Amino acid sequence: MYLLGLGILLMVLKLLGAAPVADWSWWGVLLPFPLASLWWTVADLTGYTKRRAAERELQRRLRQMRRHLAQQQKSFR
């Protein structure tokens, strides 16, 4: 996602004519877009994306379980 943001920022700076990006070739300005695509492809092929999603899901479940246990403990008091 950082590469995508960098690509958008560089493209806007190039279109606005901001130095030093205005002097760069379009190849250099647009390079973050294919790099982001390559990263997403590699992340999907290696399972990185699924592992991250599974970790987020596990953390969500743990927060939910802790909240439920805390509510149960309050009801017993």
C-alpha cells in the first residue's frame, strides 16, 4: 500500500511541476505502480496475505473472548 501511495504522490508532484520530481522521467515516477503489483503478486503466492488475515481474525476473536469473559465476571459480582 505504501508503494501505491508513493506512486500517487510522485505522479501528482510531476503533474504539478514540483522540483525535483518534475525533472524526472515518467518511468521513474510511475515505477512504484508495477512494484506494488509485483509485491501483491508475491504476497499472494507466498501466502503472506492469508497469514496476515488469519492473524487479524485471531486477534479479533481474542478481543471478543476477553470482552465476553469480562462481562461474565462483572455479572457474578
